Amino acid sequence: MSMDLTAETHSIPLSDGNYIPLIGLGTYGDPRTLWNTFHSPDLVRPALERTLKALQLDYVDLYIVEMPTAFQAGDTFYPKDENGKYIYQETDLCATWEALEACKDAGLVKSLGVSNFNKRQLELILNKPGLKHKPVSNQVECHPFFTQPKLLEYCRQKNIVIVGYSPLGTSRDASWVNLKCPPLLEDELLVSIAKKYNKTTAQVALRFNVQRGVVVIPKSFSTVRIKENFQIFDFSLSGGEMTAIEGLNKNIRFVELLMWSDHPEYPFHDDY
């Protein structure tokens, strides 16, 4: 990745001619993406319009399908039956995508992407008859302990940018985080490289992904850390250091979403 990039100017091109910053601010809260309960084609545009109204915008730069797993339609984000079981809904990802394409044609969104899609699910969209707008990005978990080499290579071939969430690992909340994966930022290799460059382990982990062309969206509530996260364009990791960090890959996810593993479109059963 070019060292011409700076903390102020660090956008890269998308396949549709638009651009995306290599680093952004991770958030967590009510979905501003196309959530699982709005996959029905007739619900796609209203969901986007509600988001635009909430954000007080006429359009968004990028709108993504949050998950390939459709839930029962409605305003309850996590619908469950009387036994506490999630209520799923069978929908056609291609039909959902066509509704999104119509939103782009209407000027409500500049670029369209997906999140947590595996290769098979991406190919459903890419091979859709009459495809007008291909997904420009796929937002997935990506960090030194889960480097996504196969999915990254596939997306490169298809000119789809990987956006890496949890690029610094994640919280240690046992209710939804896989605690088998050790704390990323305490890794000895990252600590040693950070000392060499007078950087933090977080900055090294972020630089690793950015140098591979992976967009990163670290989440932080600390003003100091948010500023630090952007200070990754004034140093570069050597080829040997990149290879060493790649060797940390454990193929273990922090975010497994096992509560939805019985969904027909649960994406993480596949190799990638």
C-alpha cells in the first residue's frame, strides 16, 4: 500500500469509481445497515429511507447488507418465539439485492456492499442474471489472528474491498465473544514490533491490515485512542514483519454468532 497515504488523506478506489477511506470509526448500536428483518424486497427501500431520515441525509456513500441471514420481517430486530428461539425467514438474496440496486438507481446510495458473506453467497450476487451493480465491499472479521487469506484473495480477484471489523480483536464478553481466542493486543510479536517503531500494538495490527489493502474500522470510546488509530501512515512494516504477522493466523473467530448457526444461510459453516 502506497506510503503517499496520510492520516488526513487515505482513500482507495472502489470498483464503481467511488472511494472509501482505509480507516474509519467502528460503531455499535441500532443497525444503520440493511438489517436481517428487512430482507424482503418491499422493505429494503423503506429501511434505507428510515436510516437517511435518522441521519438527516439525502443519500449515503455506502449501504451494506449486514448479514445474509434473514429474520422474520418487522420492526423487532431480534424476533423470537415463545420458547426464545429466533424466528427466521426464507428470502432470496438476489431479490434483496435487486431492491438495493433500485435504491442506488434512485440516488439514495452511491455504493452497495455486503457484510459477513462467504464466497458462495458472494457468487449468488455476482452471478445473478441482469446484475446492474456488483457489491464493492464485504465487511468481515479480519485481524492478525484471523487473516482471512482465502476470502481476501477471492475478493481481490473480484475487485471487492474487504472491510475488516474487530481489527483489534474485541471485548471479552463471554455472551457473544469466543474466549478461546487470546487477547490480540497482548501478542508478543506485535508487542516487539510496536516497540521497534515506537508504536502501540493496536497501531501495528491496524497497519498490517491497511498494508494488505484491507479497510479497518476499529471501535473505541477513547479520544486519545481514536487519534492514535489514525497515526498508522507514517511507518511501514517490512516484508518479513508482514509474513511473521500473517503467521499469527489461528483461523479462530472472535465473533462466531453461534446463536444463528442453525440458520440456512449462516455464513461461517463454509471454509470461506
